[in-house]
Amino acid sequence: MKGNLVMMILVVAMGSATLVFAQTGGSTPVADGIVGQSEYANVQQDNRMSVYSTVTSSTLYIAVTAPTDGWVAVGLGTSKMNGATIFMGYVDDNLTPQTTMQRGSGHSHSASQEFTPISQVVGSANGTTTLEIAVNRADFAQAGQRQLDYIYAYGTAKNFRTRHVFRNAGVLTLQ
């Protein structure tokens, strides 16, 4: 492990979920559907999912993992589904990765071509699904903006329409 693997850990209790924020070492993440040890600079974990992130001056790298063979998602821009740009993915029964970008509207979402991600890759192994995205920072954050709200969720179905079984929200530090 790198010497700077864990620089800071903060545990926060939120209802029944415990969130752990850790700043770790890391280099530029590789979107391959697998989160490697120390691949991302930050990690947020609760009792069901993990959200990994690395922020550069031009790119937001984000990965979400969940204990499911179904879909996983991360939505950027709000702490609720409404108005979020949502990236979703799952691996179908033919082992073909399926990804989509959606726009949240109320408690629903529909396909969107609003932004073009740099990369969006999903992988699934041993009952865990991982979605990795890289997006242009300027598409989601104004110059000087210090934080970005996001949502994350997962479902057990291999489609983009079935309701989530878990959801949560977080704040990405952009400094």
C-alpha cells in the first residue's frame, strides 16, 4: 500500500447508514469496471454502497459499487433525483455491459443526451456491480464551485426502469 493511503477518516452517522469518508492516495483512475486499491483519491462508504472519486482541474472521475447483479447509478448536480444527470449501468445475462445517461424528473428519469461522458464503463463480478464514469468538470461545476451534490442507488433488476432497493446522497468536494 502507498504510504499516504489513508490521510483522513471521518465517520458520520446518518439514520441507519454509516458513511465513512476517506482520503487516500491515488492516481488517475482507469475506467475498466473494476475499482483497484488506491485507484481513487476519495471514498465514501455506507452500509450498502461505496462511492469513489478523484477530482482534477478538468475531470471528475467517479465509481460506484453495490452488492447486486442488477443496475447501479450515480447522479450528479442535486441531492435528489429531480434535476440530476444520472449515469446507470448493469451487465446483462449475455455478459454485455449496458450503460445509459438519464435526466431525473420528479421521481422518474428518462434518456438524455445532455452531456457526453468521457467514459462510462460497467462491470460485474462475484455479486458486485461497479460503474465507473469520467466527465468533464465544466459540465457539472462552475469555476470556483467548491462542492457538487450527488445521488447514488442500486437495484436488483437488469434493466433501467426497475425501482431502486437502496439510495443515498453525498457531496463531492471539488477543491
